[in-house]
Amino acid sequence: MPRTKKGTPPSYRLHQSGQAVVTVRTPEGKRRDILLGPWNTEQSKAEYARVLTLLSAHGGCYPASQPTRSCPSVNEVILAFWKHAETHYGEGNKELEQFRYALRPLREMFGELPADKFSPKRLKEVRQRMVELGWCRNVINRRVTRIKTMFSWAVSDELVPPSIAHGLREVKGFRHGEKGVRESAPVQPAFAAEMLAALPYCPRPVAAMLELQWLTGMRSGEVRIVRTLDIDRSNSNCWLYRPGSSEGTHGKHKNAWRGQERVIPLGPRCIEILKPWLRIDDPEAYLFQPRQATEDRNCQRRALRQTPRTKSQLSRKRKKNPKRAPGSCYTSMSYPRAVARACERAGVKFHPYMLRHGRKMDIERTDGAEAARCVLGQKSIQSTQHYGKIDVGRAADVMARLG
């Protein structure tokens, strides 16, 4: 960018984030970019005029300290809320990650704005920015709700006046079919046939996880963290698995922060799957580990080798601390990636969470909706009913008899 002539006010420019920006000089002689708000809006031009007034009053330099405001900026509210959320939800909670995504457009567009000036119209501008980012309708509605949650908390902490939260509450979510808003494809169920087709192409830990997930209907995050100490084996006919039983009062699962318990019954078939994987000598170790899959793969490669190993290969030693050592637990990325590779080789297509939807339909078909609710660990039948799709085949059987 060419330097402006001395005495010329800094220009109003378009930033890569979609906001207006102006570059100023601080009293120390450093350059500083100030985001003004959405590009080419009255609000950003008014903020630009305010910055020019400050520069004129301070000899062309942007003052290091601004006059005290009666209300904190949106950035300051976000920072205060984040400290609260880390304590409330717990570090590493997925809800924290969702708040991070939800608050990012707000921070980029209106971070410097006093929080008491954030209006429903500006929330709609943030929502429109989410549309431009390509987010689907359901995700946008949930993230706009999280922004409202933050401002409601700010009211309870007396950071902003109550009128702000009341006004934002009137901004409704997008309805289905809104023009220009992308719709997400519903999660389809996967059944035993697809799972069995992929098993021969899965590493041994992944195959055991898939079978266990299908039989119990548990979530992917729950099957990944099974440990010996989390399994109550006092009843030989039915073990009880409590995810993360040693971590907090309610363990480690989706609804632990709500104070809900999660107990997954493991029947005879599940017990047979788990027995070879139990680690009695190290009960805190995860049962299904990527390093086991790596060892199995290396053993298989050595067994299939047709030429003898060279002297250099025989003398080669493993690194004590390799940069990419196999992990002790499958992650939310590595587990579905391993399943996707197996599915590609088997000619089927599903991801692990689809098994939960399919198992719900399978149990509901044979034992009813209440049984499906209990197995899936849902608190209400309404939560269970959003899993899977309508069983048209069952409806056709009923109507063949009744209609």
C-alpha cells in the first residue's frame, strides 16, 4: 500500500474480513489497524468519522487510552463471558468450541462497538454474515441463539442493560426454505448390513468399536474412551459402562454438564467383544488404541513380505520420541477417518454416528419407542424421535392390516 502524503487523513478501506478498516499511528510510532464495522454501512462510516476526530484532536496520533465508557465493548463482554464459560462448561467441552465459532463473526464485525449499542438489526447483520460464510440454516440458528445466551448472561452480570437482551430475543431464527439460506441434509441411519460389509477392511480396534456401537447405540465419543475402570463387571450377564466415570461427578459424556448420568448396559455379545481388550493391569488405559492398529498393520506387512530384510533394515531402531507417534486413544477425527477408508474399500458409505440412528430404528421396530429411548439414554421420548427417519416399511405393514 503506498504511503499517504503527510497530513492526509488515513483512508477508509475494505478489510479481508468484510469489514471497513482504517490504519492509524500510535504515539509510539507504530501502525495499528482499527476495524470499523461492516463495509460501506452508516455505522462504520460514523466510527470512521469518530477516529478522524480523535486523530485531529491528538496531533494525528491515535491516543493509547480512550475515554472511559459507561458500558464495555462487545469484545470485553465476549472475554468476560468466555472466562465464565470455561468454568461453567469445563475446559475441553464441545459447547465451548461451538461458542467459539458462534462469537467469531460477532467479534470481527462489532468487537469495538459498545455493547449497549448492539441492536437486533446488528444481530441480523451478523446472521447474514453467517449465511455468506456458507453455514447451513440449523447451524446459523443455533449459533445466533448462543450469541443471545451470551448477552443474557451479560445482563445477569450487569455488564449491559436488560433492554439489550430483550431486544435480541425478538430476532427469530431462519425458517425452512428461506431464500439464500442453505439447508443441511438430514443424518441418515446406517444398519447392520453396512457395518458388517465394512468390518473386514477395518483395523481390529475400529472393527470392535463399530460392533460395540451398533449393539449399544452409544455415541462415537463414548465408544472411543472405553476404559477397564469405567466398566462395572459385577453382573456377569450384563456389564454397565459409565463413560469417564473417574472424571467429575457425572463422568464424561454429552450431557454431563447438565448433571445427567450416563449408564450403558453391555449384554452378552458386547461382553464377548470387550473381553479380549480389557486391560486389567492398566485399568486407566483406553481399550481401543491407534497404536494397536499400527502394530497389527506392521505385523501383517512383515508376514506378507516376500524378500528378506536388508542389513540396514535389521539394524534400524525405532525412534524413542517420534514426531508422529500413534496415539493412545482415537480422536473425533481419526475414528471416522478410519471408518471412511474401510467404507471406500467395501463399497458402502456411512459414518459412525449413523449407526446410532439406525440402531434406534431397529430397536423401535422390535421393542417399541420406550425401549429405544432407554437404550439410547435419552431423557425424553421427544429426544429419541428426532433420530433416524420415519419407518415407511413399518407403516406400510400396519396399513396393509388396518387400511
